[in-house]
Amino acid sequence: MILTIAGVPGSGKTTMARMLAAHFRVPFYCIGDLRALMAHERGLTLDELNRLGERESFTDREVDEYQRRLGRSGQSCVVEGRLSWHFIPHSFKIFLDVNPEVGAQRIFQAVKNGRKQVNSRRYLSIDDVREAIQYRLASDGKRYLKYYGIDVISRTNFDLVIDTTCLTSPMIFHRILAAVGQHGIA
């Protein structure tokens, strides 16, 4: 069983991935964390790595190959990443959506409360977060379209799409468990 989780910032991807991995007692892999480590090892911020990635494919290809290996390993796991569904096509593919304003508020609150670390950006307001989200989605979209011909947020790529705007974490978690159960995965 491999679950892949993608979605827009602030939709609850990491929270759900961690909850699902704990529930199923399988490893959790966060592709964003791998990219952040890659940036750090090169003395870059994640934003700088993303900008470099718009010109140089290695910034994505290394992490993408790692995802392919995860998929071929036969190991049960939960993988959170924008393109994990693509590189692990036999996974159960989940997309979490959220109203952009609500997503920005969630991220701002998490940073303010110390529950979420940020790379190099300082989020002094919800507007700062909203701007960072727009920049990140545009950069990701540009890279993935250029290198793979993929619209990364097209909902047609997924087995399950949930709008988390008005849902609590337990509600989202139970919807995912129900869908996974209906597909006979767990």
C-alpha cells in the first residue's frame, strides 16, 4: 500500500500524511523536506533552488528519481509531494484543496505558533503568506510543465480530491480512510 498526497499549501497535506502513516504504521516521506535539504546542502534557500530549477532540471530530477525508487521498492508508505502521484503511478493518489485565503491563514497561524518552520521568508502578515504561496505554485507549475508536461494541480490525476476549507483534521482523516477502505487498499 502506497498513499501519495499532493495539494495546495495550507490544505493539510503534511498533517494528513503523518496521521495516515501513523495509523497504518508505515514510513512517511516528505518530498518537500528532501528538496529543502538539497537547498541547504547547496547553500541555497528553497526559493532559490526553485528559481534555479526553472533553468536546471537536476533540482527536480534527483528527488523525482528518489520517488520512483520508493515506488519500485514494494515498501508500504505514505509520500507527500506535488508529483509523487506521477512518479508512483500505482499509489492511491490523494489531492487536498483549500480556499487560498484559508490556506494562507492556516500557514500564517502555524508559523506564528511555532508549529511550522519557514525557509528564508519572513511571514509578517497573511498577505506575505498568500504572495509566497502564489510564487511557489507558479514556480512549481512552470517547472513541472517544462520538464514533464504535467499540470501539477489538475484534479483529474487523483483518485480522491477533498476540499479541506471547512473540514477539521479528523474529518479529513476519516474521509481518506473511508476512500482507502472502499478501494480495498488497507
